[in-house]
Amino acid sequence: SGLVVGAGGGVVLNPENVTDFERFGLVVCLQASPDAILRRTGSAKHRPLLEGEGDEKAAKTLALIESRRALYDAIPNRVDTSALTPGQVADAVVALLGGSGALV
């Protein structure tokens, strides 16, 4: 109760994970454009699925997004964070808590 849990993008790979989270609260998928994801993960060293440099990293990122797209899209509450600050993302999630349930 009263917690925010950042589960990570791979949580959707097991549908039971999403079902379990939905039983206890609002599930929101934070999405971003491939360009935004590449900017954010460009120098990250702790993302084994995105290892590589330049075009190799971009190709891996796009492939990962595409392989999970249907799973992410199945979550009704989504926020496109591509052009948002962390505060704006938080505001969008709070708005979803108000019941709109729409893509923000």
C-alpha cells in the first residue's frame, strides 16, 4: 500500500507478473521513443541486453522494443515519457490514478 514499484521492461515477459501487480494497484507502462531510449541508455554499462556501441546498440534496442511491443501495448495505462521530465511523468501517473486510464 502506498508504494511505487519500478519493475523494469522485462516484467511483461511473464504475463503472471502483470496480473499480480494489477491485483494490488495501478500498472502503468512508461514508454519512450527509440531515440529517447537510445539517448537515455547511451552510456549505461548495466544493461546487458543492450550491450554494444553505435549502430549495434541501436539495432539491439529496436529489436527489443519490437519483440515486446504487443506486451507493452496490452497494458491499458501508458505514459509516453519521450519528452517529459521526471516530474511531468509523475504528474501523468498521478492523473492516471484519478481514473482516466488513457494514454498520456
